[in-house]
Amino acid sequence: MTKISLSMIVKNEEDVLKRCLDSAAGFADEIVVVDTGSTDATADIARTFTDKVYSYKWNDDFAAARNYSFSLASGDFVMWLDADDVVRESEAAKINAWKGSPDADTLYCLYDAAFDEAGRPTFTFYRERILRRCPLAVWNGFIHECIRPFGKVVKSDIRIEHRPLPGKNKAPDRNLNIYRANIMRGAKLDARDRFYYGRELIYNGFIEEGICMIESMLSAKDAFYINQIEGLKTIAEAKLKQGDASGAKKAYLRSFEYGAPRAWALNGLGRIARAGNDLGEAVLWFKAALEAADHTAEGEFERKEERTVIPYIELCRCYWETGRRDDALRMHAAAKAAAPFDPYVRYNDRFFGGGGE
């Protein structure tokens, strides 16, 4: 039977680590936990599951820490989880079945990263999750680290759930400071680094510097087209915060140069048209968003609601404002079917007196 080593890096995760390791016990043949500087009971909890608990001196490099954790594994394949991840029994069974006849060197799994009030996933994307233990299984990136797929690549239906505890958030400038620390040490940024560094700059208020960084990524020869598209999304959103609707519209439209129109771009264009009181154009954009394709299999972080509840709600508003009450009710009913717990859906339901049912 193929053996899987679970290799993790952790720090101050005493509130969630037991839950994670309990869920992994059903499939992991070996558990390796690397502690990067906990001051709580994290390491003690890990030792109740495995004797392979190691300390690692943090050096502002997530990839380096993960590579160290992978180096300690002895299984045929290595799998990673974060401490606030959970593997349901049904998914552990799928992993065990896969171990019986492994069909990939790089196995992608679905990552459910957000949920609605009914527990249904609202944000899901693929991540490289189980890798053949070999020299090609190498993490890259100080932040938002990843492993470049190698060998036979398979996208599975195995699901991993990201279940952080409410209220626990990292410092907003953590990632920015890590990038700056590495740059000060002379690190060279590739196109992927420039994409993520540009985003962190913008998120922390350094908008023009961040836009310039993303623009430099767009023309780089090693740029990934998904990052180019999402980089223009970041620029568009930054322009909107600056009150520059024209600049945002240009960024949304530029994203079409790198791939098929994404639903978020079409919705963004619709909102700009609606804000300019051009409801006819807005309707065209929102209707197009409903027809947009799902690009998550390509590695993009897309939200399903951009292709469903969001354009339905926007169309409901546009139709209501143009006197098309029946069409507005129809769009509200569609939005309610797609996301009954969405706060805007609930508001409209009260507004219509339940008439969208």
C-alpha cells in the first residue's frame, strides 16, 4: 500500500491543531509537524499524535519552512495541511482509496475556503495537495507559496475544508513585511512575486507603488496568465477606491486581453455603467456575467456567486429601476434559489414581501 506522509508547519495553533490531526489520523501513515516558534501548547498537542515534531527558526520564508517539513517525510507521497484545515471522513476514505492505486505525481484537491450559513461552500479552488516525494516536490515563494506541478497531474474530487476559528486574523501588514524583509536581503522577485507583492502594497495603502509593481508583472515573460488577469482585477478595484471609474473600466477591459471575460470583470463593468445611470449597458454586462465560464480548474480563485447571485441581484435592481417589476421578481427568485442566506437576498425578500418565492 502506498504511504502518505502528512507534513505541516505550525505556530500558535493550540485551538485548532487537535481537530486537524484527528481528521488526518484516518489516512496519514506518518505525521510530521514543524513548529516555527509557538509560545502556546501547539508542540505538546502535536506530540500526542506523532513523535516527529521539530523546531524551525522562522526566517520570513514560508516556502523554506515547508521544504524543511517535506524533507523530514519518508512516505511515497507527501501531503500538506494547514492547522485550521479539516478532512471529513468521506474525504479521508477517498484518500485511502487513492492510496490503493495512485494515479498522479501531483494530485490536486478541492479547497473549500468559505461557507454560507447552511454550511455550503461558497469559495472553492484547486490546490496541489499530495505530491510524490521526489526532488521536484519543492515549494517556491516567501508568501503564497506553491509547488509547481510535475509529472502526471490529476485534479481530483477530494475536498479539504479550511475552517479557521472566528476572530483569528493575521496582522494586515504581515505579508508586506515579509516581502520587504526578503527584498532588503537582496531577493529578486519573479513575476509571481511581483503579482503578490503588488497586491500587498495596494492592500496596505501603497496604491500607486502597488499598481506599478503589478504593471511590471503584466509584461514579464514568466508571468502566468491567471496572475495577469487577477492583477488587472486588483488594479481595477484600487482605481475604484480612488474614485477613478474610468481607470477601473480600462483595467477590467484590459483583462480580456489575457483570457475569456471573467464574471467579476463583467459585474464590475455593469456596476460602473449602473453608477453612470446607463442601465441598458449595465443589464448587458450583468447578463453576460451569468453566461461566463468557470475558470477554477485553470487555477483561478473565482467565486461562484460572481456567476449567479451577484448578477441576479444586480439585474433585479436594474429591472426594478426601469419599471420591469415582473423581471425584477424573476431575478430575485433566481438569486434566492442560488443563495438564500445572502444579506442582499434577504433584504430584497423583505422588500418584495416574499414575492420572489
